[in-house]
Amino acid sequence: MNYFWLNQRSEDSGAYRDKEGKVYHYRDAVAGSRKLSQGDWFVYYMPGEYVLFGAGRIGTIENKEGLVQTNYYASVEHYRPFDPQLSARDIKENISFLRGRTGLSGVPQNSIYEIDRDDYLTILRAAGEEDLILDEA
């Protein structure tokens, strides 16, 4: 089981068919696409808004082969939106890959970015959702 920071824009922007809390759409050309698998935990991040806005677990992943690339559709399980959303600026000093950086220069640009368990739990605690990990070993 791994932990990820998934960048997601609003559902009406871009060529991806994401459905917040239901389906995460990505392509094989995306860095990290081969790492994401069923059972992994994730947090959602909205680039441009600089907020973490939810977390959940990856369910089944369906792939659809295209002429040029493969599209993946990961179902989302145990989704919880953060209320309120978390500003990445407010928690950056508590996240290992952001700590000590100027502004938000360490925020992942890749849509799928693997993070460590401690950073994942830090984000959940800040959101008041530490009970989200339901069946971890």
C-alpha cells in the first residue's frame, strides 16, 4: 500500500474525465502512472487554488487502450472531502517535501506524486480526518 498526492483540476477544465470522489482519470504518459494501484491511499490537490480538498482510497482501475496512449480510470473508495479545504501554504512546514522551501516551490507538478505515510497522516490530521485509514495493517 502506498500514498499519493493527486493533482486534480475542476471537472469542467481539461481533457480528463475526473469525477471528484468517484473516478480519477489519468494516462500512461503521466509520471507516476505505473505506481498507482488498487488499495493505495491519496489526497487531492487543486493546482492554482493551492488547496488540498479531500482524501480517499483507490479502488479498481480500468484501462482503455487508445491509438496513441492508454487511459486509466481509477475508482475512488472511502472518499472524504475536507471541510474546510486545507491551504498548502498553511501546512507546508509540516510536510517533508515542502518544508523549508520558498513559497510552494516543492508542490508536485506531476498529476500523480508518491508521498510517504507520515506526510499522508499529517495532511489527514490537519483536515481532521485521521480516522479515514480504515483497514491499514
